Amino acid sequence: MAQTTRPEVPRPSGAPPFAVLVIDGNEEHQILSVAALTRRGGLVRTAASGRQALQLAMGQHFDVLVIGSKLRDSTGVEVLQLLAERFPAIPKIFVVPPDGEEAALQALKSGATSYIVKTPRYTELLPAIVLEIVAESKARKQLAQSEQTQAKAVTEKRSAEERLSQSENRLRLILQQAPVLLWSTDGDLHVTSAMGGGFRTLDTSRSQERGLTLFDYFSVRDEDVEPIASHRRALGGERVATQIEWQGRTYDVHIEPLRSSEGAIIGTLGVAFDVSERTRTEETLRRSEERFQLLGRATSDVVWDWDLQTDGLWANENFSKVFGYPAEEIEPTGAWWTDHLHPEDRERVVTSIDEVVRGGGSVWTSEYRFRRRDGTHATVVDRGYVLHDSAGHPIRVIGSAMDVTKRRKTEAIQSAIYRISEAANSAKDLPELYGQIHRVVGGLMPATNFYIALVDDRRETLEFPYFVDEEEGAPRPQKLGRGLTEYVLRTGRAVLASPEVFDRLIRDGEVVLVGPPSVDWVGAPLTSQGKTIGVIVVQSYAEGVRFSEEDRNVLNFVAEQIANAIDRKRTQERLLERERLATMGQLASFIGHELNTPLTSISLLASAARKRVKSSFVLEKLDKIDAERRRAAEIIRALLGLSKTRDITMEPTDLRSIVRAAVESERQKMKPGVTLEVDLGEKEARARVDPPQIQEVVGALLRYAVGSSAGGTVWVRIEVRPEGIAIVVSDPAGEWSEEVRAHLFEPYLVSKGEGYETGLGLVLSKHVVTGHGGTIDVTSEPGVGSAFTVLLPRAGAE
């Protein structure tokens, strides 16, 4: 059975001098024992059964166990045997009756330390025996501890002597084999000892002679030369570290004062390490590094050296020149280099160099963008060579990076010019051309926010046919103001408006803030054939996207090509429009002539039938046939008008009289529920026009505006503008959808309340106005209404 013992716990100060567990089934005997022991200052616990005694003994420390012969659950001897097994170190006193010699003998055999007979003097004897046993137990413990301490000291001394002997042997062996020199001298620099494997490589033929000095060893007589001077300094109490040359070899030398047990300096102790190979290697590396540095200075490239094991990265001074970072801001690690790669290039570049290094390759090359200090990116062509150790493991990559930003920019600009020219020919219309221009500019610089603004000289407005922006939608056509776009138009110069430049322009009163504020704004004039037709703009709202003067120059350079492309596309669309009108006229002429004959027959037959019938029902049907015949004839007349080349006889005319006549003519045919208001002004509005043709134009615009009105007022007014005379027909309550406006000047049928009208009148109107050198535009805005604007040259204008 495994024995259970408690560790000895030091008795706390102030605790009772002893602790006793009294185990007795007789309660009176327990009381006698407790009273006798407590009078002597002891701590006493009692148990009436073996189970209770075992629990108390396991949970608390006792110096003595007093066991009676009879217990409630077992005999005293049985409990004694159990406690002797569990707690052999605790003394045990067995209590026997006066005639219990046999029980006492059995108890001593079962593990009792002593026994006591329950006599009238029991209460006197019990404390005396307990105290004696406690004292003996303490003495035995102290003796055992002393013996253990002495044995441990002897063992440790022997172990230390053995370790010292082993250390001396190892040191002697190491000194015999290690390439070091170890020596000592007395105060007169006589060599008292010399050992070390390093002496095997030296000529020490005189080393066996007694009484040699350092002067003899080193064959010198001068006190001021090494190593004599260093030993003199050590004799003066200094710890010396120096390097000496001896017999063609180089040594790192350390010399200490050698002191007596009283601390007096009695000589020197020196040790030297042969560093000849290291010195030669360092000199070779120094020369190689010097050549490497000279090569770095001789080239304009960024020369770099990357340690794959430590991630340390060295670069020559060209790094600062090319990328603009001062030396103190450059973190010499590969991770810092990786962090400054363009986000779109980072994964590709890191993967490519990793594949070369891990794949055992030797040459790596890549082209990527690297972030400069000012936030812009340089385009770099980088080449690296992987160096391997003797085992073939990659350890370094050495390379050079060339800044090819200007070269790539030049190539990109040349490509952009070609693509813009191609787009002018390949794009099906202006919107598609604007989109292709956006993509071209986006290849030259960040162009997430991009727009094209075109100026309408006649109306003095600014239009935005193409507008892509993160912060706002496309503005509506607006009067020329004092924004940055208009500033470029006024000055005819490209502008890079950084926050500082923009603030200065505002202070000078040159511009005002229009739209959300940007971080950088770059605009260039669109100039074609010596005339500024608009502005092309890129801008950024993020600090991480900045533009440079180079970006401004590039945008200004391609702007001229873009202006020519837009102008050319406009010309193409005008020519296509003329061809379309010519083709439409030919078709209209054919249709008109073909339909006139059957319409004439219908008219004659209907007239003849009217003379022969009397039925009111039939006559009503004949009237409807005649009305539809006249309407068809009107359509044919309009179609024939498209086919004819109408002569324009222009003369200076007050447009007020023409508009007045057209209004009076249309009033008679107006549908009910619509009011016509006229504002012709008080001054003459003279323009060179063909009066009948312009009257037809005004009449067609009035018919469309009145016919499409849901009820309300249609206005007609004349405005004298710097660029000409404007006739405006507007419906303040009308809203013409974008789809309707896109097809207003095409020949098609449109519904206007009751009945149908042709769209040919608007087609003819545009043809007439264009022939007069004017323009006709349509606008529609929620809350403002819809309007036609005819702008004609003033009388005397060329």
C-alpha cells in the first residue's frame, strides 16, 4: 500500500508547543487526556472512531498520536496498525489498562512508539511522556537534517572539483587546438606563460628559452611600438584592445592587468585572435563595395541590392533623385519597396520576382509604376540578378531600375494622337467620339472625373455634351460665368488648379467656386482653326490622386488634336444631314408626283358624285372625303417643298412684322383652350431674311407648340442679342421628352390632340433657318417649360 505523508510545515510563531490527537472510544478517558495535555499548553483534538481519527490525521499536522485500546468502530490495535502505515514518522502512544501487558506488547509490535498504563497517575504521566517524545522527535529531525546538509556539502564539493578538473582539461585542450594566443608577463614584461594552438603557425624556436621578454619575442627595442606600448598601458591599469601585425599575420589583441589577490598589478594577461583571413576578406569586400559605389555614381539608374534573408534593401543616391524621397524617409526594406508599387501593378510584380527566386532562376525583369514622394507614379523598367550560395539557395538580388516615364509618356501621347484621329473617322456620332476621347485621355493620366464643355457663341452658353463625375451629374446648358472652365476659355491657356492656385484665383476675383470642390483640376482649351470651341477637363477629389505640370502639358498637347477631331466630326454630321435632306427631298418629289394624279381623280369624282346625290348622309361622307383629300394635298405640298431648292431673297426686315403676320394667321386655326401671348418689344429687330420663308418657320413652330400644349399659354417673343435676333416660341407648362426632342426635325407623324399634323413643317423650318445662316434649337426643362429658339443674323452682319 502506498504511504501517505504530509510535507513538514513550519510551525507559525505563537502556535502551541505541540499538537496531539487523542483517539479513544471512552468519552471520560478523552476528557482526562485533553485536560492533562492542555494544561501543558498543547493543542488537542479527539476522535472516538478509527474513521474519524484517519480523517483528522490526514487534514492536520500532529506531533503525537495517543490511541486507546477500545474504539467505537474497531480495536485500538487495528487503528494503530493503519496509522502506522499511513503516518510512520508520527510518534504513537498506546494506552493500556492496568492488567494490559499483553496488549502493550502487541501495540509495540504493531507500530507504537511507547505505551502508558492507565493508573491513577495517568494524567501526570501522559503529558510527561508526550513532551519527552516530542523533544526526542525534534532532536532526531535536527540530527537528520544536519547529516543531510553535510552529505550534500561533500557531494557538491566533489562535483565542483570534478567539474573544475573537467573544465581545466577542456580549456587546456581548447587552447591547444584553438587558433588563439594566450600569454602572461610579469611587471618587467618577462613572458611567464604562453600557450594556444595559434603558436603552431608561428616561428617560436626561442619560446623554450627561459627569461625571454616581449622585446625578445617581437624582436623590437622601442618602447613606443606595438605590442610593447599596449602592455605598458595594461601595467598602468588600462584594459587594452588593439590590432598588431606579427610574422605576416594580423591579430586582434586584448590585454588586461594581472592582479594579485590583494589587487596589486603584478603583470599582464593577453589573448590574441588570428584575423588574417577575415582582414583579407574585408579588404576584398571593401574594394568590391567601392567599385559598386563608383558604378552607382557613374549611372543615372537606380542601383539596388536586396538581401533575401533579412529583407534589407540598399539603393544608391539616385533613388532620391528619381523618386524624390530624402534619405531619412527611405525605409531600407523590401516591404517598403513593395508598399510603394502602384496598386494595379503590385501583385503582378511581386509574383513575377517570387517565381524567379523560388524557381531557381537568375534573371528577373519587369516594368511597373512606382510612387514618387509627391504622390505621382514613375514608370520603371527594372532588371535584377539573383545570387545563390554554394548550396544553390537564393540569398540576394542585385539590379538596376531605369525611369522610362518620359519615354513611355511620349509613346503614349503619340499613340493617343493616332487613336483620336482614328476615332474621329470611326465613331458613328459625337457621343461615341466623346467616349473614345475619354478612354484615350484615361490612358495618359487619371481620368475618372472627366468632361468636355463646348461653347455656343451665338447664345453665349456653355454646354456639356460629355460629363463623367463621381460627385455630380452633368450640368444643363448655362450662361457663361466665372468658373474655372470659363477662365480657360477667356485666357486660352491650360490651367492646373491645385488648392493653392484655386484660392489665389478666387482672391484675385478671376473665378468663383462652381460645383463640389476638387483636390486638383486640370483644364485645357479646345482650339480648332485658331478658334476656342470649348474646354477639356480632368479633376480629382482624393488626396491620393494628384496632377502635375506634366499632366497639364500633356492634356494641353492632345487638346488641339481633340478639338480638330470634334470639329471634323461636326462637319461630317452637317454634311450627312445635308445629304439626308437631299435624299429625303428626292424621295418626297417622287412620292408627291405619284400621289397628285390619284388625288386629282378623287377630287373630280367626289365633285361629280355631289351633283348627282341628294342624301344628306352621302353628302356628309363626300365632305369628309374632300377634307381628307385636301389634307393629303397639303402633305404632298410639304413633300414637294423638301424636293425644291428654294431661292432665298434676303432683305433687311423688321422681324416684328413677320412674327405679327404669322401670329395673326395661326390665331384663326388655334384649338380651343390655348391662349397666345406676344411680346415683340418696342425697338426694331432688323435682320436680313426672306420674309415669306421666315413667316412659314414661325407658323410651323406655333402650330407645334399650340398643338402639343395641354392647355394654357404659348408665348412668342423677340429678343435682341449681341450675336443676333432671337425669335422664341415657348410653352411654360410644356414638357417635351428627350426622345421627342431628338426626332423633332425628322419627317414623321405626331399626334396633337384632335387629328394629326405632319412633322414636315419642322423639317422645312430647320432647312430654311440653316439657309439663312441661323440656328434653331429646342429646350425643355421641368418647371421652366419648353421652347424653340430661332437665332438669325442681324441686318448688316456678314
